[in-house]
Amino acid sequence: MLSKNQIKLITSLKQKKYRLQHQLFVAEGKKTIVELLHSNLQLQQLYTTTLEFDVSDDLQTEISENDLKKISFLKNPNTALAVFKIPKPQPIDFNALVLALDDVRDPGNLGTIIRLCDWFGIKDLICSFDTVDCYNPKVIQATMGSITRVNVSYVSLNEILSEQNTNIFGAFMDGDNVYHKDLSNSGILVLGNEANGICNEVEAQIIHRISIPRFGNLQTTESLNVATATAILLSEFKRRIIET
């Protein structure tokens, strides 16, 4: 049986200000929870209708399906919901390729981008302060556990770019064709907001403007989804590393 205080705390974690206040976030679904349990993240409490997880009794609470519906952020709740402690960000390694996001707002896009970082071996993802919170429940759901293997840091993007003596690449519609551009295995790759791209302040820090060419005959597609563009660009950066 869930107490009113437990329900209040868990449901409050849907909002960023309460996640920051309590330094806690929610994960749902067996696959995601198992991934997080096998990481260095610290479990605060697991609420489940099945008790099928390898978790000590003091950290696991059996609840009814009705109680799960009260605390779940999903339309169709799974069998479990877990509350984890938010870890402290680790130092950023600028000797490798780092991905940077400027004002990416869609949780699904950020979650997919975190999975792409995991897939392509990008250890550090830096985000502007106005990028969606990586511990948003929808982001956590979309990462499918990859959040445990990518160091996500929220920074003043303009400030941190100005401090780095490295190649800074930015994705633009009118940039140089990425397939003809010299790319490096270190540096920072910046992608911008879904509607407006990279802001002027950050754009001023970009050294290399790159773009993904359109091959369609009509050339009428306005732009690519930011997560799709990230996948293409990271693939090209990594392909060059393989070939050198």
C-alpha cells in the first residue's frame, strides 16, 4: 500500500524543479529499470506488481496495479516504477569527440540522441541550460538505459565553447557538405533547436559549418529532425575514424 506522501513525492518528480529539489528521477518499464539497476546509479526505491527484480527487500515495495496507475507517468503502466538518485556530472573529456546541443526541447529527441551517443561511443554530451532535462520521464523512457553510459552536462554553451582550443563543428542548412569536409576524431559537434537551429551567440563560436546534402530531385524538404541529423553526422565522423 502506497502512502499519500509516497504518491505525492513520486508524482512531483514529473516536474524539473522537484527533481532538482529532491535529486531524484523516475524510470518505468522492466527493461529500462534493469539497465539502470546494473549501472552505478543508486536506487532509492522500486515499486512493482510482480517482485521479479533482484533487489533487496528494503528497496523493493510490492504494490497493486491500481496503485501503480496512481504514480505512473505512462498511459499504459508497465509492471514497475523505480526512483533513482540523480548522479553528479563527471568531468568532460574534450580530447575526444563531444556532442553539444543548443536548446533542444523535445524529450523524445533528447532521449534518442542519448541512445545515439551510446551507440557511437560518444562519452560526453553537453547541453545548454534551456535544453530539456535529461531526467525528464519521457527522456529516460526514450534512452532505454543509455542514460547510464553517457555523461550529460548542462552548461553555458557559449562560455564553454569559447574556452576550448579545439575544432568546433556546427550543423547548418547552408554549411559545407559533410561528405567532402575534413573531419577530426576529436572536437565538438553542435546541433541546434528543432525549429530555429543554432542561436547567433553559439554560432559565433563555430569554426566549421557543415551540412547534410539533400539528394531528392525536388529539393523541397525543409530540414531533418535533429535526432536524425545527429545519427547521420555521428556516423560520418566515426566512419572517417575507421578509415584513417
